Amino acid sequence: MEVPFYRHSLNRADAELIANVFASPILTSGAQCKAVEAQIQQYFSVSHAKMVNSWTNGAVAALLALDIGPGDEVIVPAQTFIATSNVVELVGATPIFVDVDPETLLLTPEFITPAITQKTKAVIPVHMYGQMCDIKAIKELVKSKNIAIIEDCAHTFEAKFNGERPGKYSDFAIFSFYATKNVTCGEGGAVITNNESLYNNLIQTVLHGMSAGAADRFQKGQYRHWGMERLGTKANLPDILAALLPPQIETIDERLSIREKLASTYDNFFSATAVKLPKINSGVTHSRHLYPIHVSAEFRDQTLFKLGEAQIGTTVNYRAVTTLDFYKNKYGFKTGDFPNSEYWGDGTLSLPLFPTMGEPEQNYVLETFEKMILPMLGSN
């Protein structure tokens, strides 16, 4: 049996949603994007939302909206996807890496505090795998220091912490609609905020710094001149892709129950094995975006190979960023600098998890693991 790492749920009927956009002369960042922005504002109970063409470009636009650049420092976790730190590099600022909690792999005030300097302008907590960081606690830490909070919500659209969704305590919260996300349009994302001033900056920084997008420049058949007050990037999302999102957002919480059932089956299987799972804090509604496991580092690559031979799709989420050549060479990081991140990064792999995963498919993954992997790993 072949079990892919991920299988999206879009089908031919969704193509009609795209076709409907063709009735409008505006294919990019027009009425469809505005409608999805309104839908997202309501879902997260925030004042503003802006569609973007990727988490990465949305984060670059957010950093530019905060006037963060050369000479500034931004605190990021060492255990994350490279985009979290790359965006800081792209605006000319310096990423300041810190370790993460050894059980949850989340950024906490304990790890942030020693890294704060006079140059610190922002911190980017990552809601890893689908579990939210305690943003309220981080807000309490930085609110008197003029340090912005940018939530990395690439894994957490439907997640909650103590009943609260992303965006309430941060300056920006940024989502990804990449191909494997719980809400997807292939490529894309969204930025939300309750800060009107920052939002006004953001609507410029997502489009080269222009004061008006294409749809706004041609209102009522009349051309309107645009200006440029600040530097921006090209981060806007086309309506053609945004059209795929509304039905998924409407049903996201229903589909979470399916993901949770699959994850619980995995949890029960691994509870009596040598495999380690990230701890889930109390008060968390987990989005179950990924199902990561940790095996002994000496067996991680063998596990990936054996599962691959059995046609089971797996991947690594993630190796510690500080162990990758670009960052290791630029900043001189050494083994042991970020022990929690390195421990997880050396032993992590993610198993297939998606709502259309059938019971026979998941059973095959577990049976293969029991026959081929657990004997290699040894007893708990």
C-alpha cells in the first residue's frame, strides 16, 4: 500500500470557485480577497486582515511595516522552519536564536528574557506543529520594552490557547495557506492585526509600498494616482487563489475533529513505545497540522528510509536552524549551543496525517512501524 505524506481535499468542484473569478476584470487582490479578509476577521475576532501570497512575504511585509531593518534584532526559536529566521535576514536585521522548551518545543518567556537587548525590536514565537505558545505571557514580558510580537501561525489556523485564538495579544499574526496546510490554496497566507496604524503600514508594504492596489486605482472607472511613502515587497495574493479558501474556513473546525481522531490513534499506539512525542499543554486546542515523533538520532534516517521503502511518506519537521550551514557559518554556532532544539532536530520525523486518510492507510503505517521500526528502536 502507498500512503502519501499528505493528500489535499480540493477537487474539480473547487475549480468552479476559480472560474467565478473570471467574471470580474480584476484577477488579483480584488473583491474576492476582500471577502476572505472579512471572513478571517470574523473568525479571529480581529480588526484587520490582509491576504498575502505566502507566509514568508507576509512576514517580510510585517517586519517592514514595523520599520525593522539593519541594526535591529529579532528573537526567533532555533527549532523552526528556516522561513522564520530567513525573513529577518531578508530585511537586514539580525535573528537572535534562542532555545525552546524541551517538552513542547515552544518559545517561552524563560528562553526569551536572556536574549533581550537594547536592539531587540521583535520576537517571533512559533506555534509549532499546531500548538500555540502562551502569547499572553510573552506580551506581559515585552509590553514595557517596546518589543513587537509577530506570531508564526503557519501551523495553527484553528488552534486556541485557553479558549483564545491567535491575534489577540500580538502586533501581527501570520498564517500560511501552503499546499500542505489545514487551509490551503497552494500558495498563500494572511496577516491579522488589531493595530490600525500597523495595518495601514501593512497594506502598503505588501505591494511595493504603493498607497493603492490595482482594484483601488480604478474605482468607478476613474484612474487614481498612487504614492509611495515606505519601502515594501510584492506580497499580495491573487483573487484566483483566494477563491479556494472560503469553504475551507467555513468547515475548518469540523475537519479538526477528523484530524484529532487520527492523531489520537497515533498517540495510543506510541504511548507504550520508545518513541517520544511533544507534550501538549493544558488549555490547548491543537490544530494537529503535523504528527511529529522523535526517535533516537542514530536511528532517525534509518526510520525514514525503511518507511520510504514501504511507500509511506515521511518528512523532517525540522532540523535545528542553527545546525544548517548558512547560519552555522555566518554566526559560528557550535554543537550544544541550543541543546533542546538540536536534540529534537536530530531525531524528528513526521508521519502522514490528513483528513482523507483512511483507516486502512493509518493501520498500514502503524503495522509497518511495529514490524520494521520498533524492533530497531528497542523497548521504552
